[in-house]
Amino acid sequence: MANLNKTVLILGANSDVAKQCILQYLEKEFSIIAASRDLSSLAEFVSENKINSSKITLIAFDAADFSSHQNFYDELPVKPNIVIYAAGFLVENKDALQNFESAKRMMEVNYMGAVSILNIVAMDQSNKNLERIVGLSSLSGVRGRKSNFIYGSTKSAFTQYLAGLRQELSSRKIIVNVLVSGYINTKINEGLELNKNLLMEPDYVAEHIVNAGNSFSIVPNFKWKIIYHILKLLPESLVSKLP
């Protein structure tokens, strides 16, 4: 198959969506470099799913340890064809307002870490194989809302970064996509009161990443597409009344 010699680098590979991406890319005959702070959990996932060890490499990666990123990239066993940034961190807005360390952690993982490592990936012009970068953002970043505006601001910044990166890399025929998702049934959302009718499963979301096309924004699920467009068009007076 055409993908036999292609490699996907997944940053933040311990997320529920990222793990489903691993399984789906493997089905398409890609090799995987799974990078995360929690390698033990990833190793357990590989074992449980009986993944061929020759098709996946586990490497330690800390999105917030910016000084380690260049060395991390330089020591990759092979330079990737596709890069997925799936690292994420979320705390409730009240906590982020009262505890700057919590807010700072979201900024570091959701935005600063992404810019740090993806700049390194994108500026490596020696990697002629790079064809796509996908970043996992959120509908929380579409409009500022009182319920989660600090988390939303990190996702909004990430989306704008990816939009500019797409323009920067277009002359090299490298596609940049942003996944703008709503509620996903994942561990990051555990304990939050979310509308069950709007919850998406990680494998469903992963399918949209693995099969990404040329369009910049990927919004899985028609219900969330409607919400996405409504959020963009709502006047500020109505946005302020949203829960």
C-alpha cells in the first residue's frame, strides 16, 4: 500500500482521540511515533490492542518543556510525513481565574507547547516528506464565553496560529488542518456536566482527523457544524447570555 513507508508523529498520544488515531492510521499501514509524558499508559495501550511493536515507537514528550523540543525532534528515528498535535489540558474557568498556575498550564500545553514544537517541525526544510500537520482545537475557541473563556482563549490562539502556519507552508504543498470539536467523551471531560446528546466518541472524531482533506477547518458531526456557524454569527449581546 501507498502508506507503508509513511510515518505519523502524534504529540500528546495518550489522549483518547490520539489513541484512536493510532489504531486507524495503523489500519491504513502507516508507522506511528507516539509521543507523550505518560509512556507507561501508552505501553499498556499497545499491549492491550496487540499492536505490532515494529509499527509503533514510543517516545517521551512534554509539551510544556519547551527547551527539550529541539532535541526531541532531532532524535526522532525518522522525520514524519504527518504530524498531529493532540496534547491538551483543561481546568474549570473558576479555578483558572483564581489560580494562575492552572491558567498558565493550559496556555503552555494548549498553545505555547504547540507553537514551540510545530515551529521546529515546520521549519525543517530538510524533511521533504512532510505533507500534513493537524492540530486539535475546540469550539470553545470560536467565541469568548464566561463559562470557559480562559481555556477558550488558548484554543482560539492555537487555531489562529494554525491558520497562519497553513499560509506559511502552502508554497511547500504542506496541508495544515485544525480540528474544531465540540464535546468528546474523553477523560479530559470527566466530571463536567455536558449535554449527552452532543457527546461524540473518540473513534468518530479520530476518523475525521485520519481522513482529513484540504479544507482548513474540520468540524465533526452536523449538530456541531450548526453550533459552530451559529457561534460565529451570534451578536455579542446573545453570546453573553450563553451558559
